[in-house]
Amino acid sequence: MSIGVGIIGGGAVTQSIHLPTLARLPELFSVKHVMDIDPDTARLVADRSGARWTTRYEDVLDDPEVDVVAVCSPPAWHPEQVIAACRAGKRTVLCEKPLANSVEEGSAMLAAARASGTRLVVGAMHLHDPGWLELLAHSESLSTSASLIRSSIVLPYNDRYERWGTEFRVPPRRPIPPTGTAAERAAVLTQRMLGVAIHDLPLIRVHLAEWRDIVVTHVRLINPTGYAVTVRSGAQILQLSGSMRDYWRPEWDLDLYGERQRLSVTFTPSYVHAGSASGRLVTGRDSVVVGSRPQNGYEMEWVHLAQIHAGARIPEDPATLLDDIEFALSIAGAAARRMEEDG
Amino acid sequence: MTVQITISVEGAQRGLRAALASLPESYRIVSDARDADVVVVDGGTPWATRTRALLAAGRTTVLIVDPDRFDADLIGELRQIAASAGSAVEVIRGWASDPAVEPFSDAVRDAVSPIMADSTMICDASGDVDRAQREHLDLVAAALGAPLEILDDQRVEGSRVVTAQAARDGASLLVVCCTVAMPGVEAEATVRLLTESGRLLLRLRSPDSARPAQSLIGDADGEVIAPYVYESAYRAVLRRLRASIPAGT
């Protein structure tokens, strides 16, 4: 019997990522209820899955056929809706990244989950990517010894891929927010760090020996929608850069350089529904090459969620989820403060 | 018959001697600098002092090979001294003089709406990492066709990250350069310029490598790979130098 899914938020991520993924896993899941504040969107998205629709998230939580709730609303709504899902007795909740907007919010969400026995999964597809996980298993000795970690996320605008991932309506590109003042630039940088860079921050955090000890040494917004941030963490350097623009070639790379090992991973762009990351681990003169696996991070995220829901897999330690959001917020916050200081 | 240029080589200069061996009609090696049209100075020695001495002694052309601290201002000063004496000073830099760099730099100059550049060099940890970083920054400046103004320089054991800016059409272009030292690797460098609607990428192997540089210029219609040039930086500069020296000098 498939697991009933209720979705809160019917935007691009739901339309182009979660619904096509769930449609590939009919033996595991069936979408039962979709909520969006826009009734046309809610109806459209629900109809495609044969699900009920609503403009109130409480209706999704009250639906007895909904076993799993996917919170895909804007981040500001995550705490309220996740906590409500826990209190409604839902056994498993998937919350899109970022989990929370502050450590306090994250703590409250995890406390609610603990109190209700809800298993909380954060929608961070690279953490579930089989290519990444295979490379990670080979690179245990790299651990926290990388002197340089470089994350470069250079992608076309999302709508290039959204149109290939679904037949649904894709919302128009949002205008680029103003960057005239230091405060505006800091706000935009925070948004880009928590919207783009965050994808790989949990992967990076586990490779930093002193991840709470970070100093942002340089920061710059890159036009039209990018960032470049250099971070010092103890004896390690973290270089984060990203850019979205009108160019067809995606380059999503994560490189870790250790004393004797080099791990280079290339991820598929967001919204692409085929294949995992691929990469290479070089140790001295030896290489381990991992080619693209058939299942991608989105699919495995839901497969893992089904296993957690069935009790066949241990969910991520809540402390890890809190550490991940603390790290992401601290990097984004320190970068934004540095940007404001620089004027 | 082509008139050969006489050249004297100070130091071992393995790469340069290999290049000279491939230019038998253009150059003839002589042992005494006083008999040479071109005197090659080892960049691992106090090359500026040696160059000044050679120019003062009336040598026609001085070729500095792989200066350990490339200093554009100092080279300019030496060139001025040479020009006033009717001489010339040339420089070979293992990475920056690669024959793929100049056409790449031309493409960079023509690129519309650049948004940032970055570069990563991996070098052998058994060598001098600081020198590798200097050569890396030198390469990036040559590839971008503009000197770099360093904004941030982070160093840890094994890695360096420099954030810089390069002047570009009255504005500044952000440049991030990562240099990593690892044992037993073949050195390589990748320079990338992102524009609002394209990408320019230059991938170079160690100057000692047989593998040629790869240069890719991308726009909305696709990406063009420049033809591979199986010529070392040493040979490319020697050929250019030969062409600049009139026969019979």
C-alpha cells in the first residue's frame, strides 16, 4: 500500500521536482492533497495527481489519507507548518531547505518533532545523491583534512530546466531585488546563500574540523544573481561561488583538496530528473571514479523517506539537522555582516 | 640560407634547450655570452642584476626564463634600459607564455558582459608552493589581459586562495584564484571567465607536459574548442623572438 502524501505549497519546486519524482515511485507514494494559497495553482497541481486541493494547509494536516507531509512553501512558513504537522500527529514530514530561518526556530521545530515522534527529513537532495554517497564512502580518510573546499555552482536560470521537468505552468522569473544600499546587498546575499549555496553546505560542514569557528574574509555579490565568499575555518579555507545567468552550460562542482586526496564531484543541475552526481577521488596515483547512477538525489530522498516512514531506516539525527541549519545561517549571517561592513 | 641567431644559455634550462633543439635553423648555441646575439638568463638566479649587467656590457637581446618573482614593473624598467641602448629584453614564463594564452586573452578582451573570473591551479607539493601561486597569478593576469589587484590572500598548509580584481572597461572584475599543492600530481591550471551569456575556459597542463592547453569559448549557440597547439611556451617565445630579430644581426 502506497504512502499518502500531502503537499503544502504548489510552486515550481513542487511542480517540477517533487511531483515528477513521486510519479516515478507509484508503488511507494500517492499524492492525496495539495495546498497552495493560489486556488488556481492548488487545483492545477492537485488535478495532475488526482489529489484533493485546498488553500488552507490545515486541511492537508486534517486529511486522514495523508501520512507524509511535504512542506514546500516559502521558508518563512516552514516553522509554523512543520510544527503544525507534528502536532497533527503526522509521522513523517519532509521540509524543503532551508529548514528554518534561525537556530531558535529550528530548535522549536525539532522539539515539536521529538514530542510527537515525527521523523523530520530536510529536502537537501545532494545528501541523498547516490553518486555523492558512494564517493563519500571511499573518501573517509579525507574526513576533515581538506585544506581547501571549493563549491562552485554556476547554472542557467532554473526555468531552462523546469520546462523540461514538467508540463506544468512555470512561474515567470522573479525580478532581481535591489542592491543599491549595503543593507539591500546584505539581504540579497543572504537570500543567495540560503537559496543556492545551501545545497552543498551540509556536505561541506562534515568536512570542516571547526565548523563553528568561521571568519568570512571576503565577500562580493556577482551580477546578475551570484556571489563569491571566502571563509576561513581554522586551518581550512572554504571558497563558495555561485552564479545563475542566461548560459546553457551548467557547472555544479564541489572539490575537496586534502594532503593526499582530492575529491571532485559534479552534480546535475536542479530540476533535472536523471542520474546522480559523478566524480573522482584521487589518492596519490590511484583514482576511484564514480559515474552517474540511474537514480538522482530527489528520487533517493523520497526512497529514504519511505524507508524511514516504514521504520526500515534510521532518520537523520535531529542534532545533525540543527547543526546543518546553524552552519548555513552562520555562514550566511557572517557573509551578510561582512558585506554591510564593506559598505 | 637562413642566418642563425647565436644564443648562449646560462643554467640547465631543460625546457628551453628542448625548444632550441626543435629550432635548428633559427638558433645556434654558443658557449660564450660575448659571442651571442641572445643571452638566456636563468630566472632562478638574481636575474634582474644579471640582465642589467648584460645590457651594460652591450648584449643585444636578453631572454629571462622563468623568473622566480615575475614583476611587471621591473621588467618594464629593464625593457626601457634595453630600448635606450638599442637592445631588447624578453621573458619566458612557463605558464603565462603558453601559446594558448594570448589568443585566449584576445577572446577575453572581446567578451561581452563579464561577471567574474576564477582559476584553480594544482601543483606538486614537492615544489615551491609560493612560487606556484605567483606563477598562477601571473598566468591569470596574462589570460585576462590585466594586472591583478589583490583584495584578500588566505593561506593554509597546502592551499592558497587569493581574491583579486582586474580592471575591465572602467570597472573591476572579481577574480578568485585557488592554488593547491598535492604530492605526485601533474600540475594543471584552469582559468574561467563567466559572462552574462557565455563562458571562456582555458585549461593548461604543466609546462613540462606533452598535453596541449585546451581553450573553449562558449556563447548562446554553443562552444568552440580552439585547435590544440603542441608547442611549448619556450618554443613559442623563441619563434617570436627569432622573427623579431633581423637576419644578419
